[in-house]
Amino acid sequence: MKMIRAFIRPEKEQEVTLALEGAGFPSLTKMPVFGRGKQKGLQVGPVHYDELPKTLIMMVVDDEDVDEVVKIIQQKARTGFIGDGKIFIGPVEKAFTIRTGEEDL
């Protein structure tokens, strides 16, 4: 299993989550976050914005579903402008259901 963490523009959050749900991936966690990428913020005229708002979407999927999920996120979150976001993928070693104590993997 893999953990997918996608940092996307807040205005794309609903489009991405609806597309994931429509493709059969309803389980996810999302939260508002602030940060900056390689550009170290954004300069708009004389004003420098050090950190920009993003939405973090986290989900755990089977290894064989990673490419499909990444493709959906990329298609729905892309505007073509700087600041569209980033996707990180990492392994999940174990998972437990808190209520039952059962190991899920």
C-alpha cells in the first residue's frame, strides 16, 4: 500500500475530490495548509507572499491504484501556472483500526 500526499490549489480541491470519488476512491483526508515551493513564495507588485494557501489531500491506496490516482489528481488540479502543487508517494508499512485493534494490511 502507498500513502499519497497531494498539495493542490484550494480552488481545485472540490474538483479533485469529486473526480477521485467518481473513480472509486472515496476515502481521503484533506486539510488546509500553508507553504511554499521552489519559488519561495510569490511576488505580486511590491508585495511578497512568503507562504501560499494549499489544500493537502492524503490517501492510502493499493500499489496497483497509485498511477490512476496520480493521473486523476494531475488532470483535475493542473492550471498550467506556477503553484499548481506537488504529489508525494511513500510506502505504508502497517495500518490498524483503532476501534477493533485489527491490522488492516
